[in-house]
Amino acid sequence: ETIGALAAHYSRLGGAPSAGKAAGDTPAGRGAAFFEANCAACHGDAAEGADVLYVPNLALLEAAYLRRQLRAFRKGWRGGEGASTRAKGMREMAFQYADEKTVEDLVAYLTAAKP
């Protein structure tokens, strides 16, 4: 009974929702579509990251931190000269975020399952 209750509790917590769970013309839905097309190849379908690629689990990060880091890559504060190949690659990816709305949609998707 206890294990069943715990399993039910943890299944309701979830992680970063998949594109199917966050579909629609909402910030999280647009963010899911963007993530799937541009980020999932490295960060994983559920934003879980990949140790072998040294990419972080984005589903664990807070909204304010995600915003700061995405903006730092976009502005060249991260991933510039002397940075690792991974950071330079992320900087190039960050230039795809054409505007703040895209950043906000992506953050909405990544943090949708958090309280």
C-alpha cells in the first residue's frame, strides 16, 4: 500500500513535459516545439541531459537561472573566445533565440512541471 501511494505521488510530479504534454499555442507549448526541434538532440527528449556529452539536466534548473544562462550565451558572455567547444556550440545555438519571447517560451516549457 505504501509503495503504491509513493508511486502515485511520484508519477504526479513529472519532469519537463514532453512536447505532446505541452502542445498548443501556449508559452509552454511553443517552448516544447522549440525544444524538440533545437535542444532535444543534446539535452534529451525530457531535458534530462547527458553525462557523456557534458550537457546539463535542464529539467532540474530554476527559471531565473535558465533565463540568465540563455541570455549570457546570446550576448556572448558565455561561449566566447577561450571557452570549451561545448560552450561555443551552445552560444551558436543561442543565436537561434531570436527574441525574449522565445526564451520565455522555452523557460515556460522547461519549468512547467515545477511548483
